[in-house]
Amino acid sequence: MKAIKKIMVAVLLSLSMAVSFVPTNVFAAEAVDTWDGTADTSWYVGHETDSEYHITTAEQLAGLAQLVNGDIVFKDKTIYLDNDLDLSGHQWISIGNGSNFIQYFDGTFDGQYHKIMNLYHHYTGEDLTRNGLFGVISSGGIVKNLMVTNADIVSNDCSLLAGILADWVNGGIVENCYTSGKIENDVGDKMLGGLIGQCTWSTQVKGCASNATVISTEPSEDSVDTVGGLIGQWENSASSSQIIDCWFGGSVSCQNINSAVGGILGANFDFHGEPGVIIKNCMVSTKNINCAEPGNITWVAAVTVANITNCIWPDRVPDDLDNNYSAVVKLVVDWNAGTASADPNFDQSICGRESSNFTSASVLTDLQNNAGTGIEWVAGINHPTFAWDERNILADYTKVNDAITDAKKIDANLYANYSIVEDAINAVDHAKSKYEQATVDSYADAINKAISELKYKDADYTKVNEAKAKVPSDLSIYTDETVKVLKDALALVEEEKNITEQATVDGYADAINKAIEGLVKKNNDKNETPVKDNDDKKNDSTSNNQETVKPTVKTENKQEVKKVKTGDDTNIVGVALLLVGSLVVLTYLRKKKID
């Protein structure tokens, strides 16, 4: 383990701020009402003695900042945020731009789990001293149930601390709060945190989380930052100082080789033998933590007193020494030299354990079993989180899964446009949060709509067309009865049948073929029977070589005439002579009888 170098520079610079140890407050909110850049204090003016206030607009929130910065601390008063707010487009001035003596927030701010979005604060060249939503929360101030999302803070002023939710919390409580976005310092000499820049005295941070990007770029060894995913630095703790049931999943980047960098807390220093901050049941789920000096990185914290238990951090990677950071470092401080180094005899295993899979049931179970009062850990998208944290809890995909199941039951081969169903299924993002439930439900609606718009493929009329092609061009040579059968078969054909009616279409072809086979040609010889035209190559019924039976003719003397072939001329003459002779005899006998 490499020694943690000269991280005392920032500590000594901050001593001037920690003169008085009075409790502090926390928090800020997020958005639907869009800020026009003005401040509205009408909700307070004339109601100074009220104990509760309800803020519904971004202008009213800016009015709160104006009032607190005018030294109205709101002690024993509660402010409720009733709407989501959007602060985009305008430079934010922190709520409480003073110190732990003046111009700090000392009331209770309850965000009611609303969001304050697009908090924007960039250095403008002026001597600004505060950057976050709240500048200073002190003397027992409370900020709770609040989400600050998509923040954009560049703190390049002369201030010694900066955080997204609050720059400095002194003896206050921050509970059930969340931050995301970016906070950046490019000039050094600052305590920088994704949630809070610095905590002092009896501050308590409970049930909080951050996915923020925390950036420190000053490389000078004389301008050292202390950087934390959640909290930059904690000074001069009390017995009640604590960070419990918190997680960090964002990223930290620091380019200074002397900076202390931690996932939960950059560093904890106490100057008068204070007991140290308690860190319990916290989780760092990201490996995206970097420093110019990897040896100065801790997954959880670097502390003078190791009151750390039941925490969970990323596992060590074999053969990747640069990323195998210590989870917890116990600092040995040389106050005279202004340096701190790691205690080589400290065993970090007493602080918790590592994990390679933060979605595993064991991680969630460990956090649930060790949770503090009022904290409810639940399964999240990439890691456990809190029951109120809809942004990191997987949305309910029941309707989507049911729709996909219905779609997969369908035989795609029957439909001409099944691709619309496939497109709707492929459009599903299976990692949406509970906060985006409406979008997830729309996926199910889109799949069901695509199913309802499916159109069957057309039936195959190939056999029917082939049968029609066999119909003789001249039907006049066939009997009316057989031609009628054929025409009826042709008339039965209905076009535009779909594939589910293929059997009916094939039946059309069979009926036409049968009718063609049943065609019978007409016969002009009245003594002959019509003949089926089953085969064009068969002999015609009137050909000379076909034998026909004539009726039997008997003479008066009952002699039977033999069968003759119709094509024999001699037999015809004989028959004629025989008939003539018979007539002569009959005439003679009749005449004799008359005589």
C-alpha cells in the first residue's frame, strides 16, 4: 500500500472555517416549474411568524436564498417543496452564502421527494464563496427527502469547499437525498464532494446517494484538493457524527498527486482528539475512481479514527495493481510536517467486505440486515438503493413482458407485416427506472398496437391460376351441362383471400380441374350418345373403325338379320334387296287375299 502524501494542505487551509462548531442543515430540490431568473419572497413577507411554508415555484426557491442570505435563518420553521423545479438557464446563488456564524440555513427543508433539476453555477470572475444548492447548513438545520439532478457546477472561485447539495454542513442533518450531474474544481485548495463539500461537528448524513461526476484538475502540489464521491472532507467530529446507509455510484477524477480521494469520504481529520466520524453500512458500487497518485485512493475513506463497519466496496482485480485500492486507510498524521500516511498495521477487513457483483442477493441482504432506523434498502437497477429512489429502481415491466409473450405466441409466417411487432419489441429499453414508468408502459402499448395492426399474408393463388390456364378457349363444342359446371366452378373463385384460407383457395383449383375433366363434347348424330372429352387423343365416336350395333330386323319368316359393320357397302345392298323382296311377297299375298 502506498503512503497517502501531503493531504494536510487542504486541512490546514480549512481551519479558519472551523472556528465555531454549531449544528447545520441540508438539501435542495428538482423540477417542473421553470425558473425565469427572478426571486419571489411574497410567500414569506407578511407571514414571518408562520411555522410552515410551501414553495411551488423556482422563483420562490430563489426567494428563499435571498431571505437566508439576508440573515433570516428560518430556525424552527419548515419549508415544504410541493413541485419539481427546473433551474436551467440562470446562475444559481446558494441558499446561505455566509458561514456558521451568519447567513446560514437553520430550518427544515422537506423536498417531499421532489426534484430540483439543472442547477447551474459557474465561476464568473467574481469572488464567489458558495456554489451548491445550499451554501451553508448549520446549527441543527435539516434538509431531507430531496433530489438534485443534472447539476452543472464549476467552482473555480476562492471558496474552500463545494458540493452539489451543500457546500458546508455544520451540525446539521442531511437525510434521504440524492444528487447527479457534475461538480468540478480547476484551481485546487478545495474540499469537493458529489453531495457535500465539507461536514463538521455533529453532522449526520443518512440514507443519501449520488451518481455525480466529481472532477479535480489542479495538478500543483501546493494547491491540493480533498475529493470524495459523497463528501470531500470531514473535520472535527462529535460522538454523533455519522455517515450511515449511503451509496456512491458515480465517478471521481483527481489530477493531483497529493490529494486524498475516497468513494464515500475523501478524508476525516480531527485536530483536538475528536472521536472520528462513524461510517456504517455504506456501499461504493463503482470502480470509476481515479487519481494521479493511485496510492492516495480509498474505496470508502481515509480516516484518523477507523469507526467504519459493515461497508461494501469493489473487489480487487488480479494483476491490476493500479486499481486495487485500499477500502479504508487509517491515517497517521504528523501535524508538524503537515503530512499523513497510512498505518501499515491497520486491517481493513473489520470495516466490511468487497463484492464483485452488486446485484447479488447477498449484497442486498447485508445492507438490509444492518440498516439504520427508517432506512429501507431495495433491489436497484445496478445495485441496491432506497425504496424512495425511483431513479435507481427498475420499472415494473409486467405489462411489457406480457405483451412480448403474446407476440411470441403468434406465427410470424402468417403475417405480411410482422416486422412492426419485432420493431416494437426491439425498441424496449429493459433498464428504465421506476421514475420512467410511463415510458415503460408505452412500450407495452406499442407492442399491443403493433399486434392489433398485423395483416395476414395473401393466400397463394398459383394452383388456381394454373387451373384457369387449362380451360379450353372454345367451350362451344361442349355440352351446356358440362360447360355450366365449369363456369360455376370459375364463378366460385373469390380473390384476396388470406393465408388462413389457403385450403379454400386450393379447393377452387380442385373444382376447376374437376370441371375441366368433366367436359363433354357435343355430338351432331342424333343416334349417338355425347362423349366426354377426357382425352384429346381419344378416337371420335363417328370414326370408321368403331362398331355400332343396329336394331335387329326380322323377316316374316322370322329369320334374324345378322350384325353388320356400318362401313361394309355389300351388306347394305343385300339388306336393301331383302327388304324389296319382302315387300313384293307381301303385296302378292295381299292381292291374292282380295281376289
